[in-house]
Amino acid sequence: MSQQQYFHQGSACALPIDNVDTDQIIPKQFLTGISRDGFGAALFYDWRYLDDGAPNPDFVLNQPQFQGVSILVAGHNFGCGSSREHAPWALAQFGFKVVVASSFADIFYRNCINNKLLPAQVSTTDLKRLTAVCEQRAEAIKVDLEQQQLVLSNGEAIPFSIASSDRDQLLDDCDFIGVAEQHLDAIDRYENDRATTVPWFMPLSFTV
């Protein structure tokens, strides 16, 4: 596989905390705007910053060796809590392309797919091994989405699971509207058939 064929190549850091909810990912006070931009600066705000607003030197994303990471190795049940789509927005705008966990909250998972952020689910055993590596250094990882593997710098491949339809959507670089647009011919055939068989269900057309 050539380098261009990988879904993503980047360095990873570990945030080995279970049940990280969406209010920890992007706190509620940052949800009042009408723009989809600017959430990266508030990612993990309560952990990244001290009470006086200074960066918390103990938090992983503020440590020098983890600057520029694009793969987050999390814990169990990542993204639980409210259904705010701002959570994957914040992760993506910070620079993350992939989140690895042993499980994800359902709505957070779907929001990730629709925002082209890969939620890679690995076994509990593999997550522990991967966390141990990424806590020591910013581990270089190649993400092979076609084969559903995380390839470490030593060549070890860790398998991850994702629904085939979600994998194809990410490989096609589509959001859910783009997926629907792939089936426009079938949609047109369905609407034409319904107009003939049950015309009373079809919307009226008006000519101006």
C-alpha cells in the first residue's frame, strides 16, 4: 500500500479516561454561537486550562512532546452524555482525524462519521497496549481504513472495527448528504413510481 492510500498518517497521544462525555469534550458555555467555527480552542477546556486561563502543564495536549498530534487514544464509552454535534467539530478543528476507543456512545459515533472523523473501535486488550505506547511518546501511526488496521511504527498492526457502510462513507469522503446523492437515480425512480401508483401522497406542483 502506498502512503497516499492510507486514510491518515499521524502521531497519537493517550487520554486514558473512561466515560468522557461531550460536556468534557466541549463545555456547554461554548455552544451559544451561531457559527460552526472556533471550537478547537475550547476542546477539553476544563482540563486544558487552569482557573486563571493559563494552559495546564499536566494535561497531555499541552505537553511539548504531544504537539501536533492527530490521533486520540481514548478510553471506554467515549463521547457519552448529550448529543451535541459540537464535540466532533471541536476534535476535528483542533486537528484530530481519528479517535480510538474500546467503545463509543452511539450518537457521538454517528456524528463523527457525518463529520468525517474516524471512530476506530479496538478491543480492551489492544487499547491497553496502545495506550501504554502512546503515553510514553507521540507514536506514529498509519491508519489503514480499507483493512481496518492501525499500523504502529514497529510494523505491528492493531485491528479496529467499523461498520462497512461507515468505512465506505469515509473512504468516499462523504457526509450523509453525499451518501444520499450517490442514489439519486434510485430516488428519482421511487418518486416517479409513487407519483403513478399513489399520486395522492405526492406533493402538488404549482406553476408560477
